[in-house]
Amino acid sequence: MLLTMTPAAVTEASQAGSIDRKLKDLQQEMRKAEQVQQNADAKAATAAKSKKKTQADMKVISGQIESKVAEMTRVSLDIDKTELKLSENAFQLEEANRRIEERSKMLDTRVKLMYTSGNVSYLDVLFSATSFKDFLDRLDSLELIANQDQKILEDHEKDKLLVIEKKKEIEQDLKRVKSLYAQLDETKQDLMKKEREKEVMIASLDQQIEEAHGLSDEQDKMLVEFAMERSKLLKEKAAEDARRKREAAERAKKSTTSHVTSVPAYSGGKLAVPLKDNYTLTSRFGGRTDPITGRAANHSGMDMAAPSGTPIYAAESGTVIMAELWNGYGNTVIIDHGNGLWTLYGHIRNGGIKVSKGDVVSRGQKIAEVGTTGRSTGNHLHFEVRLNGNKMDPENYLNG
């Protein structure tokens, strides 16, 4: 038997195929956007980690610089003291020269006296004695004079050597402390150069973090738009499937008609709190310090800390448009409540999603369990409310 398709059937198949192709293409685009966002988040986290280490390195370097400056101050005082010693040594040298000059004058006087008295030798003096006693007295006097002359010469030489040695010692000390000061200053300059390099590195890391977060935020907006488009296509597909079933039933003139479950659109009012058991509100909607990067950021929802496995309930009746792993949100469920209102439930534990995409759920129905998948620091539910894709403060929609 030859089977043929009516033009209407061909059109219906074409429409259904078109929607499926669009959904497939959209899913691929979403995966690409998720990968870009994950890479951006990973880059931001790596940069934040590097920044933290660099700041710690800078703290160490700053401490080393302070230590070197303190040591340089101490060495500078040593230089001042050594230069003062040199000044004192100069005074001592001046005194020694004065003593040497006095002794030189004494010796000169004695030489002149010997010259004016004639060229008289020690023997002449001795043999001119008038008696043996006079001879002994003259001998003692000559020995005294000779000893005095010898002592003058020795003291003269000793003073000169002492001053010269002292000057040499102080100059060596001065050279040593000045060399030490130069080394410390060189080390300080190297440390300051490293400190400036670290400052440049931190500025670069800040820019990387800013760019990565900007890219992540951009991808997040794209993912929201993709999710909205997917929700629209799923509704179109569901409507098309329902229409085809009705038309097929009418053509077959069956007694039963296709029944399509409908969910009343959200018409305003309060949503139910998604956790019924004990929980702690750890982070509200709006500005906060990101617990992972440590930078200022806007929080797109509210975090409700609770033990792993705590039941999560639908805040309102609607259609599940997502029930899968979704970038930084981890395992995620998104419910479309109609009139542009969505609720998002993130960081669900592995194996904790209890619904599937396309399911129609009722207000208060268990849909998942608390976990810490994705970009998370502990077990909690990340709950968002979005109106026409815009992030809203969930507390304005919840019952107390």
C-alpha cells in the first residue's frame, strides 16, 4: 500500500523540525556561553589567587625594606662616629706634631750649643776633669744627656707611628662602614624595584579580574537570553505538539480528545519560601563581597544555608524549563511561572534534582535538595527571582 503525506502533514513536520533545529542550535550556543563563562570565572579565580600571593609577597618585601632602612640608619650613625674619630685623630696628630716640633727645637738647641762651644767630643769633656770625682760626675752627666737624647728620638718616632697607625685604623673603619652602607642601599633599591614590580603586577591582575568578571557577566546575560528563547521555543513546541494531537484526533474522529495540562500564569502576590526546614539567610540580594574572589560584587539572589540534602520546594506553580548542570550555578532548576516570572534554584547537590525539563510542578512541590555544586563555598540554596530576564530582589516576592 502506498502511503502519502498530506500538505498539512508536511507543513506540520517541517514546523516541528524547525523548532527542534532551533532548540538544538540554541543548546549548542548555551554550552559555548557556559564554557566561556566557566573559563572567565576560572581566570578570575586564578588571578585573585595570584593577587593574594603577590600582596603577601609585597608585605614581606615592605618588611625587608623597613629592616634595611633601620640598618642603614644605624650604619649612618656609625659613619658619623667614625668621622668624628677621624677629627679627633687629626687633633691628636696636631698635638703629636707639636711635641715633635718641641723636641726638634730641643735637639737643635743642643746642637747649636755644641757648635758654639766648639767641636768638643765626649772624650774631651771627660779628660778635662780636675779630679777623679769630677771625672765620674762628668761621665754621669754625659750618660744622662745621651739617654735623654735617645729617649727624645724614641718618643719622637713612637708618636709618629702611633698617629699614623691610628689614622690608618680609623680610615679602614670608615671605608668598611661606608661600603656596608652602600651595600644596604643597593639592597634597598633592589627591594624597592621588586615592590614596584609587584604593584604593577597587582594592577595587571586587578584588570584581568575586572575583564574576566565583565566577560562572565556578559555571558550570564546571554545565558538568560538563551534560556528565555529556549522557554519560548519549548512552549511553541508544546503548543505545536498539542495542536497536532488535537488535529490528529479530530481527523481520526476519536471519542477522546487530547488533554493538555495548563498552568495558570502568575498574577502577582507572594511566592512561597523554597525551604521549609531550618535555614540561615547568609547573603541577601545586592552589593556584597564575593566570598571566592574577595572583590565587591552584586549578588543576583539570596543564599539560604542548610544541611546537604535539605528538601527544596517550588515557590509557585509553573513549568520546569531547566533541570541540569548550569555553569557557576552548579546543578540548577529554573521554573517558568508565566507572565515573564521565573524562579531559579542553584547549587543543588549531585543527584538532588527531582524534576525534569518540561515537568509541570505545583506550589510547594519538592523539586530538589540542597548542595554545594558549582561556584559555591558551602551547602546552601541560591534562590533567584527574575522578571522578564531581569534579576529581582527575592525578599520582595516571598512570604515571611
